[in-house]
Amino acid sequence: MLKVNCAKQGLLSLGFAVLLVCATAALADDASAPASAPNSVQAAMAMGAKATQQLQEDKKKHEEEERLKGFGGDWESWKAGNSVSDTASLVRGLRDFAGYCRGCHALKYMRYSRMGDDLVIPPDQLAKYVVPAGAKPSDYVTSPMPAADAQNWFGKVPPDLSLMARERGPDYLFRFLTTFYSDPSRPTGANNLQLASVAMPHVLSTLEGVKVAVFKTVSRPGPGGTVIKEQVFDHFVQVAPGSQSHEEYLATVRDLVNFLDYVGEPAQVQRRSLGVKVVLFLLAFTALTYLLKREYWKNVH
């Protein structure tokens, strides 16, 4: 498709150039008809505008085809690629957690004040944008949803996310948030590849849009020489756009996963920095010990 578009662009550009040359030649040869010159130029300009419009329409069509093209066949290899040392990403992740996740999920091991200190959020902004009404900065992050209501609505109480990144890993969370698909057979209208039959609705669908999963039938040998046929995921197809592009949505999920990774171990950046210093000290101390050993044993044969 890209090669065809390039060929169309080349032909249209060549046609536009030929029209301009013809119009110029007509003006030079027919100097006795000045009234026809403006008409020729206007006709050439109109043809050029039409060619430009056609190029834009072809580009939009190509982009739409690319968007609707199947993707996600390699979803099991998707990586979060997050960095807990990126404070700006952590702040964006906190914003999205407060807006989309805190209504159901809690962070029972994290205090608001600790997040404010680690993410360099001024106390006045922390109280205004992060700490909910009636809570104190020293409180732990809790969910306003009663457990009984959650049990009735979802069939189970949404899990606490304090240690979810440490238990499952950032890559698991990244794949979980990027593999929701429309499934009318589910109570929430959505299913998930990473966690099949998930009770959680796709709360980020307004950002990502709606996609459907396309499955294919594969055959494998069964017991007694039988053949077993099963449905295997093949690819996703986007059927409705969201407020964000695909790349923007991946960045949003990466920020959210980054924040949950930080919550699982808030001191991990300091721990890693201190670990490097300790290793360097031990290497230097080992070198000094070796030199001291050589000095003591240099006269021993």
C-alpha cells in the first residue's frame, strides 16, 4: 500500500508539473490573447489543488488501514520498559491511578505523605489534588468502595495493589492493561488475554478505544489418534478509537505501571544506588587486601 501511494504521489506531481509547463507555453505562444492567460493559470492551480487534496485523502485512507490492521499477535513478548527513577512518569502515573483506579483499588502500605516526599509534590498541591476530602496526608491510600458493594458488583473484592508489581512483575501489569478486548458474553462486556475471564471492566477504554480479538482454529493431536481443535488468539482489530492514539495509550499504561512498580518498593532507587556504592567499596577493599597480602608474604618462599 505504501509503494502504491508513493507511485500515485509521483504521478500526480508529474501531472501537475506538465500542466504548469503547458500553461506557461500557452501564455508565451498566445500573447495576443491576454484574456485567456488568467484562465489557463487558474485551471492549472485548480488541478494542483485537486491533486493535493487527493494526496491528503490517500494519506488518511492509508492511516486508517494501518489502524485497522490486525496487531497484537506478539502480545506475550510485550515489555513495560518502565523506569522508576523517572519522577515525571511517576507523577503522571499517580494522576492516572487517582483518576481511574483508586475508586476500586487501595494501596494499604502507602501513605500520601510518602508519595509527596518521593515524587517532590508540594504539600499544598498534594492536599489539593491527591489527598481526598476528609483524609490526612499521613493516612494510607484506601478505596472508597465498600467491600460488600464490590462483592455484589464484581463477584469479588478488587485486590490491593500495593505489592502487585512485586508479585506479578511490571511486564505482567503492562500486558494486562493492554490486552483488554470486547466480549459481549462477559458481564462487564470485556475480557482479557493476560487474565482470562477477568472480573474487572476495561476502565481505560475511553482512552484506548474498543478492540476485538480475532481467534483462529488450530488442530493438535489428541489421545488415541484423535484430533483436537481449539480456538487460539491471532490478532486484535481496532473497531472504535479512543481519546488517545495507540502510542499515547501505551505511554499512559507505562506511566501507570511505573507508579505501581514504585509503590511496591518506594526505596528501590536508593537501594540500587547504595548497592553500586557498596560493590565499588568491596572491590576497592579487596584490591587493598590483596596488596597487603602480597606485602606480608613477599619474603616467604
